[in-house]
Amino acid sequence: MKGSHAEPDKLVEVARLATAIADRILEQHAAGTTIPPEQFIMMVRAARMLQDNQAPWPPAVEQVLMEVAKRAEQAEETPDASPAASVGDEVVGHLSQFLGAVKRRVGASR
């Protein structure tokens, strides 16, 4: 990679891997299985790499990220009274920060 621009073949591979992770997350969610935070983190890193290189997000990745953003917004509107935050809440917090930056970037490009 040179600078922030990856080679097209590498971006295709990143998109493929991000899609595989997103598909797995969607399957786990549908089955009611706990989704390991590491999976979200890997998918977000891949999405960020794609975004940084002006490559579109695969549909499954966008679906997962938008669902998480929606849940994060709902969580902000109804804060939990519990003082202890779970690992999942921490992941949602990081994702919401990332998605906030994405929304600002998308809004600015329109």
C-alpha cells in the first residue's frame, strides 16, 4: 500500500473478508447467538479501510453498520441506569463514533 490508497486487488480482498464477517454476524444475530466484539472490530476496521480508499461498502457490511448505528442512537436516547458498561456497550460506543464520522463525511459529500 502507498499512503492511504491500497491496491485494487487488496481492496477486493478486504471487501470479501468484510462481507464474510458481516454475513457471520447476521447469522449469529438471527440465531440469537452472542456476537464476539472482535468480529465487530474486524468488520469496522475493514469498513474503515474501504472508506479511506473511497471503495464502497458491501451490502452486508452496510446493513450491519447501519443497524448498529440505529441501536447506538436508541441507546443514547435512553441511557442505561446501570453504572457498569458491558463489552458490547463499549463496542457499540466505538462503532457509533466511527459511524458518526461516516455520516458527517457522507453528508458533506452530498
